[in-house]
Amino acid sequence: MSIISDSLKRIKPSPTIAVTQKARELRAAGRDVIGLGAGEPDFDTPDNIKEAAIKAIKDGDTKYTAVDGTPALKQAIVDKFKRENNLNYTTDQITVGAGGKHVIYNLMMATLNKGDEVIIPAPYWVSYPDIVLLTGATPVVIECSEEQGFKLTAKDLEATITNNTKWVILNSPSNPTGACYSEQEIKNLAHVLKRKPHVHILSDDIYEHITYEGFKFFTIAEIPELKNKVVTMNGVSKSYAMTGWRIGYAAGDKDVIKAIAKIQSQSTTNPSSISQAAAVEALNGTQEFIPIRSLAFQERRDFVVNSLNAIDGISCLKPDGAFYVFPSCKGLIGKKDKSGKKLENDTDFVQSLLENNNVAVVQGSAFGLDGFFRISYATSMENLEKAMSRIKEFCESLS
């Protein structure tokens, strides 16, 4: 009899982490691998944030904190929501966890039962369905095609909601596509959700500050009739280049936030006290570097999209945000690589690309949509130029 739990058997390891680890191993073995799998800004954490962490250490801020966040960080988060999103919360409506993924995990564990359903638009961030499966609930995936910009429509949402639907997950800007929902598109979805009082919304806003060409970010909690049914998740990882600091946060109904704290009290207890002090400075301190870095990401996006669309068999939409593109490789499926292996699907495509031309990307099927692959352009232009050259060379080698 297996010692492994049935709930663990329902899920798979994170494909994005697996690709990143594989790239590390190959580099350690001497291979010149360019990793485009990780969703991690290559910029360093700003100095003012580092200095706040160093001060916290010197001041002895190294003890346990409140389970779900220090008063100072919770207040900084309340102020951020008011300042940037015109949303009014109190500190007892705020939770802080060890990264955005941790907050989402806590939320789903605290609210889902067997038989509940969670609507997840695809392409989706890889962890959404598996977190739902761990709770015993059921992920219900809605495929959002390239033709509709990889975005959920009100019509498809309404057709999918059942009496068992408990949550709908929205992610804008999106991982893996970079797609962004406009204010009107959010309001179209809200029109459906207002008529479904039993359905709650998780809004994953982690890429809020990484948008391009004047795109105006809008989050669904800004719609007054829905605010009490929305849990808005965000964090410091992407906007402030603080992936390793592991601080995510969310705002929502007091009872839900209290339930999240109960889960956290029996798992991790508080996030790092040092990281929380750094996050206070991130949210309260200068924001001047954010648009500068977004402009750099935009330049990389433009280069990558143009390079991909110049390759026969590849097509790529230009996204409005995040630091990913989600190109189609459907035009190359069925071809053979230099070893004579036939590429039957997107997984074969990305594996052969890594084996033959030393570029690590993630297959679209990992995000719930076959025939695509995800590139993270959160790396240097030098790396991107090399990678695009290698991808072109690989595609042209197929027969």
C-alpha cells in the first residue's frame, strides 16, 4: 500500500519550475542553455528596499510576527489599494503570505469542499488547477482561443457557471499570455457575476504594474456590487523584483481573511519578518523605477514578437502586459527534427528545441492550451537575441 496521499496523486509538479531546474542542470553540466522558462525579472531588488531589510536585521526585527502580516505591512497594503485602485479596506481585511502562490493556496484550502467547482480560463497559470485538485474540489477549465485574445468572454462564463461553482479565477495581466482585460471586458464579466450571488472571484493582479503603451489597469473589485465577493491577490515579486523575498498579499471579506489566517497558523505561521519590512518600503517608498523597467520590458517584448513572427511556422500575438509571450507552433507540428524525431505536439517541440538548440521554454499544454509555448522575456536583450537566433535556426532545421 502506497504511503503517498491520494490528494498528492491528483497533481503534477510545476512544469515551469521543472523546466527552470532542467536548464540549471544542463548549464551545470557545461551546456550553453538559455533559460526562458522562469517568470522572474532579471532586474535587481531596488537599493532602498534592500536597505530597509538590512535596517530591520540591525534593529533586531528578527522574531515571529503576527501570523498573517505585521501591522505596518498591512497598513502599507491598505494604503496601496486606496492610492492605486481606489479601494477602501481595513487591516483586518488584509492577509500576507509567503508569496502569491501561498496566498492562493491558503484561500482555496480555506474555502473549498469536495463537489465545489472553480472556473479557470485557459491558458492558465500552471498552479491554479493543481491547487484546486489538492482541496478535493474540481477545476473547470474554459478554453480561451488565440482568436479571442486568450481572454474569457461573458458568454462562455455564463454558460459554464453551475450551482456548484464557488470561484472564478481572473488573471490580468496574464501568465502565460500577457493578455490584459480592459475595463469594459471586466465589466462584461461582472454583468454575469452580479447575477450569480453564490460565485466568488479571485483576482490575481500580480502583474498589475507591468503594462505597455498606456494600457489602463482595472481590477474587478473596483465594481462596488462585487467587491465583497472578490479576493484581490497581489504581491511584491514581479513589480519590485522581489521573487526570492516571498511576500504576497490579498484583500477581501473579513471572514475569508480570518479563515486564511487559520490555515496559515497551522502551516507556515508568519512570512519572514525581514521580507515584510522590505515589503513595507517597497509599497511606501519610491515607485519611480517601475515605469522605467516596464519600458525595458516593452522593448524586449517588441523584439521577441517581431522575431518570432518572422519565423515560418510561428505566429505570436503582441500582449499588453506581463513579461511573457505565448506563440503558436502549430505550423511546425508534424515536422521532423535533425535526429529524425517527429514533433507530434508542443511538448515534443520544446523538448527538441532544448536538446538541439539549447533554449528552454515551456510547452503550451502545461497551461491548458495545446499547440503553443511560453517564452519569458524577463532576461537580458543579449540573451533574447541569442535565443531568438537559436529558435529561428531550430525551426528552419525542421523538415
